[in-house]
Amino acid sequence: MAPLGAEEESTPGRFDWAAGLMPHYVNLHSGSYLGLLAIGPGYSFIGNLYQVELLYGYVPAIVGGRDIHTLSLKNNIHPYEYRRYDRSASLFFGFSGIYLLNPDSRMYFLRNPGEFPAGYYYPTRVRVGIHSGILYKWPAPSPYFSRYGIYAELAALDVYIAARHYEHRGRTVADIISWGFGFSGYL
């Protein structure tokens, strides 16, 4: 008769649902309106063509005037990949995507504060951003990660794009673009 513990461990499918929650990579990011430092899990789909990241970002008061916490859902599409002749490293040109950004601070709002009439200001609590960049991946000499990746990107938020389009008050493209960079460890 087998011990009870061994029987429980060999039960097929017992923790299959938990394996689906494990991220495919971990991302460390800075800039692009996501925060001075943002970190979170990432998931890859369709042979790494499409990726989704959930990032928590932070801007300290010394940089942002007050502490700002952000939560973002970032989508990436990697359409162009160049692999080295030995297929060990990859360069992804022009990855791009859309992200939702939710800054959590008293200075951001969904409805206008009481002293302003409805519609006076754009809501600032939920933002939509677009981004595009370049990503380089290489094999990791680590027992924890299979590959590492570094990337640089340019991003713009909906409210700044709209202000440039509708206000025409000398805003340049440089006024609405933010750059960011990051490091990923692929599990």
C-alpha cells in the first residue's frame, strides 16, 4: 500500500490551473509614463508574437512632487524578428502596442472636482498610451531564467496627443513623447 502523501502528489491535473498563472517573464521598466520604476509579470502568446504585461509603477515624491503609484496593462506585438545565424540571440524591430494606465493619486480624477463644471477638464485617472521600440534577447547563463532581454521605447498618452491636435499652442512632438527602457528575465 502506497503512503497517502505519495498518492496525493501523483494525482494528475491537481495543480494544472496554477501552472497557467505562472508568468512567462518578469519585467523591470522605467519611463514611458509608467513610473520611475515599474515591475510586473508578463505573458507570451502566439509564439511570442503577442505579449501582455501587468506592471506596478512608482514615482517618489522627490521626483513627482508627491508619491504616485500606477497600475498598467501593457500589450506588445513583435512583428519583425531578426535572429543571429546560430539562433541564440534575437532582435525585434518596431515592437509596438497599446497600454492602459491608472495612476493612483489625489491629483488624478475620473470626474471633475466640485469647483469645476462637468466636462471642464479631461478625466485624468485612466489614460491610454501607445508605444513602439526595439528589443534584444539573448540566452541567460542563469538557473532561474532562460533568456534576458533589454528594450528601449517611445510612448505617448492620449491626452497629450489630443492636446497637440486640438490646442495648437506651440506643442511639439517632443512635448508629447516619453522614452522608456526596460529589462526582462524570461522564465
